[in-house]
Amino acid sequence: MTANNGHFGWITTALDRHGGDLARYALRLLHDHSRAQDVVQETFLRLCQQQQSELDGRLVPWLFTVCRHVALDVRRKEQKMSSLVAEGV
């Protein structure tokens, strides 16, 4: 097994174990399935950039924190767009 396969395996395991919970969490924050799935996808893309050793023992809190931050960023962007549309910009 190469280092890449090991890294991919760790990501896949994390997705299998926590993807559903993260999707439900993002849905509660955004109230939209499509946007929630996008947030979960972005969360796992960010996980791909991390080293497993740096997250040992704190993977789940890290995933939920990143998911929350990404979801809140989505909400902020949408609020800005709504404000601009309401102002007629």
C-alpha cells in the first residue's frame, strides 16, 4: 500500500463513518439538501489536505467545526446576495 492509498483509505473511512451525520448537521444549518451536500463535500475536500497524524484523536470535532464554518460562510454569502438583490444592485 502506498502512502496515497493509506491517506485515501483514511478519508474514505471518515466519509463512511461521519458523512451522514455531517450531512444532517449541515442540513439543520442550511435547510437545503443540495447546499448541505456541497458543504459536506467541501469539508471532506479540506480533510484531504490534512495529515491523519495531525487530527488523531480529534477527527470528529474537526469535521464538525469545519462543516459549521463552511455552512456559515454559505449563509453569509447568501445573505449578502439577498441584500444586494433587495437593494436593486
